[in-house]
Amino acid sequence: MNIMDTLENKKAAAKVSSPTIGEVVDVQTKIIEGEKERTQVFSGTVIAKKGRGIRETFTVRRIVQGEGVERIFPLHSPRLISVKTVKSGKVRRAKLYYLRSRTGKAARLKEKFAEKRESS
């Protein structure tokens, strides 16, 4: 067992849930400006996940004033406060990089609704 495996085992307790591809999420992060500290929310669609264990990251994309903005968040970062799922999208691939070339309604994903199960 090498040093990275030892560190991963110590930090294995995940405080935030891992988002899935296609979800629209609100990511709250801690921002430090000078001596002040505040919370900033980044809302967008999860287009990619990468890595494993303590090195896991996810990429969130949103449109701001007509420009696409992407941000990569380390899942186990101490600056990451929470990841809240707003809605889930129906996707059939692991990376949604094709959304980069789409604008407007074409960049939307179909919503995935939770199925209700009847008990017999």
C-alpha cells in the first residue's frame, strides 16, 4: 500500500454526495476574499466525472450571458460545502461534451422522473 492509498483511506468519509452525469446541480463553495469568507453557488449541468477515490472531480457547465462557463470541482475538497440536485436528466453517455456546441433549447436534456412502484 503506497502513501496515496493510505491518505485515501483516511479521507474516505465523503461529506457530500457524488452527482451523476446529466443532473442539474447547485454547488455551494467557500470563497475567501481577503479576510472575509462567503458562500458562492454555481448552478449548472454535470457534464463529466473523472477520477476515483479522493481524486474524484466533476465538471459543471452553465450558460452566463450567452457564453458557456465550465468549472471543475474536486469532490473531496474542504472548500466544497454541498452539492444539491435540482433535477435529473436522461442521458445515454458518460461525457456530455456535445452540449458545448449546442445553444438554447438544443442544449437541454430530457428530465428523468422517479418511477412510482406499487406494492402488491
